Amino acid sequence: MSTAIADNLARIRDRIAAAVARRGPGPLPTLIGVSKRQPIAALEAALAAGLADFGENYAQELRDKVAALGHDPPRWHFIGALQTNKIKYVVGKALIHTVDRPALIDALQARAARDGVTQEVLVEVNLGDEAQKAGVREAELPALLDRFADAPALRCRGLMVIPPVDEPSETRAYFARLRELRDRLAAGGRPGVALDHLSMGMSADFEEAIEEGATLVRVGTAIFGPRPA
Ligand SMILES: *Cc1c(COP(=O)(O)O)cnc(C)c1O
């Protein structure tokens, strides 16, 4: 397993470098290895191959993996749906990519203040306007960003999207839309909000995402192989 993971990582790093070259000037994207449901041994293999960023979808699984591996050297990202009763497992441990509603901002603010930490977050945007999906609608995004003015223990660092389609030929348009949205809103100068990050792109389309300005790509199966059931 460990040589397969090291080989996969080497190939993905080459593909990221090529996508950055096609994109031109800009920040180097950070590769997040999405390790949900993967065993600790798989994360250790990726760590040994130099991966420093790990993404998890389930709050208790994040807690358990942080306990097993510690904070040194990995940086942790929380990329799953977050319920307010689970935030205690995540605050102070990970960059949270999935803030999408006022109640979650209020709960995170309360917990981060209580724990004495500054919590960095991204706002997840629902660009497909799909009724069942997580993420704030584009029309409601400016008002949600305004809420960070009343959340001094939080810092909003950018936007995240999971496009409503998976074909790389179709997801690119959503990545471009997220970048344009960010560019428009970044001029707003809101307190507590710096939109320097775009979290977009997964195994099937991280190159398209980088070409459209992704700073954080979330890659699971292309690194770790299929997820255990
Ligand atoms: C699981 C997951 C990924 C990784 O998906 P792959 O197709 O395995 O790369 C990325 N982002 C989110 C939000 C996920 O839930």
C-alpha cells in the first residue's frame, strides 16, 4: 500500500506542477489528501511521502485521527457537513471548509471564544442552487460574510465549492464562477473576511480547478485508492 500511495502522490504532484504552469502566475496550490474512511496506516504512508495536509469528512473520525497522529506535521482540514453538536471535535483542530449558515457561524464563534482559539473557516457556496445540497446560495453569500464582523474568534479565509455535476468538462465553469464571485466580493473589505483561498477540485478535476485558480485541492481516491466501505 505504502509504495502505491507514494507513487500516486508523485504523479499527482507532477500533474499539479503542469497545471500551475498552464495557469501562469499565482499562489502554489496546496494538495489536501482526503483520507476519510482510510486507515491510519494509509495516512502514515502519505505522511512518509511528504504529504502535509489531510482532509476528513466526519467530526469524530477527525478527532480520532488527530489523537492518533497529532498535529505535527500534518495540517488538518474538515470538509464534511458540520452539525453544531459536533463542532467541539473540530474547533481548534482543522481549517473548516463547510461553513454555510448563520447558526453555524454563531456556534463556531461561541466555541472558539470559549476554547481561546482563532478558528479559520471557508464558506461553502451552493452554485447549483440545489435544494438538498449544502452550501449558501450565491444571493445569500454577501449577508453571510457580513456575519463575520460579529464573530471575532473566526477568520473567513475563502470559498469552497462542490459542483453539482462531476464531468470535468462541466465542473470547470463552476470553478470559474467561484473565482469570479471571490474576485467581486474580495473588494468589499469586510471585517474578519479575507478571501485568499479557493477550495475546489477533487480527483477527477483538480487540474481544471487549478487552472481556474484553486489554492486548495481536495484529492482522495487518486492518492489513497478506493475508500473502504
Ligand atoms: C470525498 C471528498 C473529496 C475527495 O473525493 P475524491 O473523488 O476521492 O478525490 C473531496 N471533497 C469532498 C468535499 C469530499 O467529500
